[in-house]
Amino acid sequence: MLEINHLTMVFKYHQLVIPSLTVSAGEVLTLTGASGIGKSSLLQWILGVPQPDITIEGQIKLNGEDVGALPIESRQIGLVTQQVDLFPHMTVEQNLLFALATKQGDDAARHDWVKQELDSVALTDYATAYPTELSGGQAARIALLRSLASAPKSILLDEPFSALDVKLRKTIRDFTWTTLTAASMPAILVTHDVQDAPGNIVNLEDYYYD
Amino acid sequence: MISRMVRVAIALLWLILPLGVVLWQSTTASFEGALSDAFRALSGSALLTFAVTLITSLIVLFGALGLARGKRLSATWASFIAVPHVAFAIGLLWLVSPSGWLVRIVDALLPMWQGPLQSSWLSSKSAFTLMVVLVLKELPFLILMTQANVQQMPVLRWQQQAQALGYSRRRFWWLIVVPALLRRIRLPLYIIAIYTVSVVDIPLLVGPNAPALLAQAVFELNWQFTSNTQGLVHWGSLLLVLVAIVTLVVLRVVEWVLQRWLSSLAASGKRTPVAQTTGKRAGLPWFWAGLAVIIFMSLLLQSVQQSWFYPSLWPQGWQWSRWLAEWPYIAPLLYNTWILAVLSATLAWLSAVALLEVQAQRQQHQLHVGWLAMLMVPQLVLVLGWQQTIGPDSGLIGLLWSHTVFCFPYAYLTLHGAYHAYPRRWLWQARSLGYGPWAAWFKVLAPMLKRPLALAWAMAFSISVAQYLPTQWLAPVTHPTLTTEAVSIASGGDWRLGSVYALAQWASVWIVFMLALWGTRARN
């Protein structure tokens, strides 16, 4: 479970005051709101990225543990963004192995795991391809697999479908929700389009103060 | 608090201490008389320096503004900028001298020509030759800086708007883009002006002697260890600062006048359509690339020729053994040059990367002029201050310090754009996958920025190789380098031998740049 308590974010011209947000395992909470309200900043704060221009106070708990003081790499929170962010200097296989690096297992086992994952999304032939050689939909699938490969306890989705066309958007959305349901972890989705939302929606404009 | 103290300490070491020492020595020097006497002795040099600097800076400014109208940055500029000034000057002089290669080509093409040229303007040592060398060498730097700034502006959208309003591309460039550019290229222009005020090695090779440029005059006075000349040296170096300040003020006034004039032209609403000229500029980088190749060839031929009489286009006699005969002298210089350049480039590169990383983490993306302050003070004054502080032959440590100080701003400048354009979200991704900040930097950022990182190191290396004044004043006996020897030999008039050392200097830089480019070629 992911819990956010007593959150105050002070921006230059406005602030967000959120008493409490809770996301259960297997649930996807959707955050919406006008551009510039602070959706992505909130996501980055949860991830652990320093926000030098914003004053932020609040508590963040993951499975009961206060992770607010931990660096990004210790929080075990995954991230998928609109830009996909597959490392361009690594092949698809290397991207997945990079994410797997902290897991136990010998080389053969790790390569087997990657092969299975690529089989599951019908991208086995693309193991040695570079991200620039993938279509938008293929890259989006690999990005989600990579985020899950490090076995995070929660995942953040920052407008992951907004760069996709209408048809592909539905396909990738369905793939994402199916995969996340199987992974059974709390997830937060930031989007402008409420049609993306699979469950509860929180509009940050309800927490907006001048 | 700690970072502020570090900054103050660095500023003290880099700037305040050497400048303070020079100022203190000036006021307490036993020179009979005062500033007025020094001014009388050096006023001719000061005026000449002011004129050369102002003319060079203005030609470079208007040249860059007129020639930078391209959308793409060309790597040719960067590779040309790395050509050492000394090698360039030695090679160019043979090309443009009254009996040089260019005149011989004209002679061969025009049978009625009565050569060689009788012109004091193109003599091997004149203010005009000096300005030609400086303009040709500095113009690509400002063009590159101008194009880098153009890329950060929505020029294409502005152009569409202006053309829709009936303005030609040329008029749009001068009325809309140039006013926005002037403020942005102020810093590199000032760097060029300060460099011109303070440069010593190029005037020693191609500058006039009576009067000499102020920096050269002070440099030569500093070798005479009488109390009178030492007083002159200190006052002269302060005069150099004064010339630099006046030049910058005049350049600022020129910018202000130009801004006002262009604003009034824009407000007039006049549209004067002209023919499209964009195609003409596609070959511009190739002019400089061709020039570099010709100069390189000229050095190569000079280094192996035994006799080459006018008007022959090729040498009549060859002396291949010159390289072999010189090798025992060149080898230790190569060793000194490379050790010094590798160490100082590495220190400067590490400092620049550390600074850029801290700035990126704090989202301070602006180029901070404070970190380029050592380029905004005449080098001669800084090095004189260090010489007075740590002694005239301070060994490798003092030399390493001085080279690192001058390599650092170029490493910082070269890497600044790419480092701040790098999306930090790649690092967040790596860290969200469980990697610490160091691991994320080495496994994700470094491989993706390997070429700018390598080129920044290569640029720092080339700056160290080209240093003349710091080497000559801080460790002339213990650590002579290719540059100091090339200047000594060529300024003595032996261009053939000078070409050997200039080529060795150029080759050192070229090898490092080629390795940087080849080692970081993209796989996909």
C-alpha cells in the first residue's frame, strides 16, 4: 500500500494541500488537473527526485515503511513516462538486463528471464534492436517490462499513453492494466485524459490554493 | 555555506591573489616616477594594442553575425578552433607573405605579374599580419558560439512570421535575430577581446616590433631584471588591464549603438526584398577546413624543404633528415607537453564535470560568467601575479596549476550545452531501477554523453598544448614545451625548423581529437 499524508506543496504562485492519499495493492489511482498544477512534480517527489523550486512537506509510506528520507534507488518505486526513456545506448535485451541487475541469479537465468518476457509480448526478434528501431507501441511495452524487472513495490506512470495514437493507446492501456493487475502493486497514473483511468480519480484542482 | 567558502577560496587563488600581488608590486615598485612615466614609455604600445584589439574584435563580430546564418552547427568549426594558434600563425605566414605560396600561385597564373609582392602590409611582422592571423583564427570560434545560440532560439518560427509579413530572410536576420544575439554572444566576444589584448606568442611571431603590442612589450621587459624595468612591468600590466577595460566599454557602446540603429530600422517597417543567399553559406566551413589543410601542407613542405626559391611552387631541394636530426630535441619536449597536457586536461575536465553536475542537480542551467572569470582578465596579469607569488621557476606543480586554470573554462564551455540539455529523467530511471547516483552516472549518463565528454577533454588538452606565457614564466627551464620552442625558433627567423616544432604541436592536438571522435563514434 502507498500512503501520502499531510502533503503541502508550495509553488511560486499556488499551493497544493493534500491531507491524505491512499493506493492499495493492485489499485491504480489516477491524478488529473490543469497543466502546471503540479501533477508531475508530485510524482517526482514520490519517486525521490529533489525539487529545488518547490517547498514540499509531507509523509510518504510504502507498505507501512516511511520512505521519505530514502534516496531514489532505495525506495523501490518504478517509473514509466511519456518519453518511454529506454536507454538509447543499450539494446532491448541490455535495457532489461540493466533493470534485472540487482536481482539474484546467474547469467543464464537472467537471459532466460529476458527471453521469456520478450516472448510474452511477442518481441523476441527485437532483443538486439536499439530503442530507436522500435515502434511507439513496442517501446512502451518494453518500458513497462523494464520498470517491473527490478521488482518495485509500487509504480508511477507519468502520462505513459499520451504520445500514442488512439488505436495503439487502447492496446497499450489494456496491456498495462493487465500487467499491473498481475503484479499486484499500488500504482499512480498522471494523465490529462480521464478515459485512461482504470479506477479512482483524484482531481488535484480540489486541493488547489492560491 | 561550504560551497560558498569553496567558491571564495577558488576566486582568491585564481583572481584576487595574483591581481592583488600585481597591484601591490606596482604601488611599491622602485620605478623612478609613477604611472605617468610608465604611460609615456608604453603609451605607443598601449594605443596599438587598443587599436588592434578593437579592429580585430569588430571584424570578428560583424563577420560572425554575417556568416552565422545557418541552421546547423558544423563540426568543422570546432575542429578548426582546436588548431594551435602558433602552428596556424607559422603556417599562415608562409602562405600570405610577400613571396609566399599565394603570391607564387598568382605569379604562375598571371605571366605579366612582376613578383614578388613589395608590401609592408604583408611583411612577416606587422600589425596587419597580426590582425589577419587573429581574425582568421578567432572568427570560427565566434561563428560557432553564434550558431550555438541561434539553435536555442525559435528562429524558424520567427522567420516564418517575418516572411509572412513581407520581410526578406536577410532583413529578418539583421532586424530580428541579430538584436537578440548581440547580448547572448557578448561573453565570447569579450573573451576574444581579452585574449587579443593579452596574447604574447602570436605577436612575437607576426606582430610589429616598433612599437610592439603592450603584452609583448611587458613580456620582454620582464626578462630584464633591473628594478626600473620591473617597475615598468607592473605598471605596464596594470595598463594592460586598463586597455582591456576600455576595449570592453567601447565594445559595449558599439553594441548599444547597433541595437538602437537596428531597432529604429525595424520600427521603420521598410521591406527591401533581396535575392536568397542561403546556398552561398553551405561551403563556408569548408573554406576554413581548406585553409587548415593548406596551412598544414605549407608547414609540412617547409619542414622538409632545403631550398625553395621564388617563384617555384614546390621546393627544389629536400632535406628529409631534418626531422631525424631534430628528434632527440623534440622527444623530451613531446614528453613534457603530453604529461602536462594530460594531467591539466584531466584535472580541468574533472572540475568542469563536477561543477556541471552540481549545477544540473540545482537546475542552474545558465552559463555562469564567474566560472569564466580567468578568461576575462588579461592572462599576462594573472600569470605575472602567480610568478610573483610562487617564484619564476616553480616546477611542475605551479605549471600544472596554471595550465589547469586556463584549460578549465574551455572544458566547461565545451561541455556546458550538452550537459544541461541532457534529460535528467534518464538518471531518475536508472536510480528507480536500484542504481546509486555514481552507478547511474557511469552506466547511463557517461555512455550517452561520451562524445561531448571526450571532446571537452580533448579541448582542454589542446588548450594546455597551446599555452605559452604560463610555461615561459612559471617553468621555463625545467619544463620547456613544443609551443615555447616553436615560438623561440620561429621568432628567431628559422621558419623551416619552426615548422617542424609547429607540426609536432599540431599533430599532438590532432591525434587527441581524432581519438576522441573515433573512440566515441555511435554504434546505432
